[in-house]
Amino acid sequence: MLAERGIRVIAIAAPGAGETPPLEGPDDYLPSRLAQLVVDVADSFDLDRFVFMGHSWGASVGVHLGAGHADRVEGLVLLDGGHTDVTTEGSRDELVRAFEADQEQFGFDDWAAYLAWAKERVREWRPSLEPRYRAGATERDGRIVVRADARAAAWALDGVRREAPSSTHASLRLPVLLVVASSNDDDALDRFRQAAPHATVEVVDSGHDVLEDAPEETVRLVARWLGY
């Protein structure tokens, strides 16, 4: 939708999310390491400066990118993430076991059953959501299962715990747009506003996945902020 407005969009397939293999170890999933990966991708496209947009985990990587590579980043678009920290219990290994157990239990007999589940969990089903959900699953051993690597997902969560997004907020000096869901934690949002008072904050009527629940409004806000 942004590309339709004349904005050049380069999408990065998150390591271990299905389209690209997982990284070698847990330290590779520290947000600061992933921020360097973003810079490496920009280098491969000969991009000197760019605007970074990330949702949820991607937004948490984004604030580390903005704090650590301000010379390369013109601005940050954070989609319901990057403004709040993650608090979970358990060691890294316990997280891995929990993610693996959840993944083993998640499966469907066919695509129809999987899409029926997807239709029940969204606010409003649209045909355009089907490719999005299909991209997140694959057929394996006669079952429809998630494509993401459970260990990589656990390492990513642990990485955000170890390098909290809030540790970067006071260092953010570049333009920032935060599009936050109406269901968000007001206390976390207030702390972000205080640490990064120059940031533009827009609240949309949605759950955590703002592009799923409010695609038109989210794209409109981002495009307007970018000057399109």
C-alpha cells in the first residue's frame, strides 16, 4: 500500500521467521546485532540513508537502529512496538522449550481449517489477509504448521529482554513516528513520550497488529508523516 503511493519499500525477511534460516546463536538476536543486519541490507542496496519501519519486535530493533546508527537512518516508523519493554519469566532455555511445546500443539489438518482459525481471530476478515496468513504457515507431514523457527522466536524474545527498548529512548534524536494501538499500555506510552518528547505519536483503533486491524488508517498516517 505504501509502494502504491510511490514510496520505495524494501522488506527484510526476519531470520528464522520462515523465509530465511535462523541465525547461529542467541546473541545474534540481540536487537543491536539485528540493527547491524539492517545496515548491512541497506549497504547491499547502496542505500546511504533510509527510513526504517518495524512492527512489534521489528520496532524494538528499530529503536536500537536509530540510537546506534543515526548517521544512516533518516527516521523511524514504529508500529505498536519499540516504546515498551518486554517482561517474561524463565531462562532462555525455558523460553525455547515453551515455544517448541506451543509450536508442536499448533497445527491443522488442511488449509481450510487453518484459514477458518485465522478468520476467528481477526477483527474483520478481508480477502487480502489470506496471502498474509498463508505466508506464515507451511504444509509439513500432512499438517499445516507455522513456518517460524521456535528457537529463533525464543531467542528474539530473550534478546529484547536483554537489550530493553527503553534503554535507547533518551538517545533517539532522529524523527520518530509511533503508531500505537488503542489497546496499549498507557503507562508505557507516557514513559516513551517523556523520554522522546519529539516523537510523533498516533493512536489508532486496533489491537496489536495495526496493519491487520486498521490498514488504511495506518498507511495514511505513515504516508502523511513521510510527506506523501
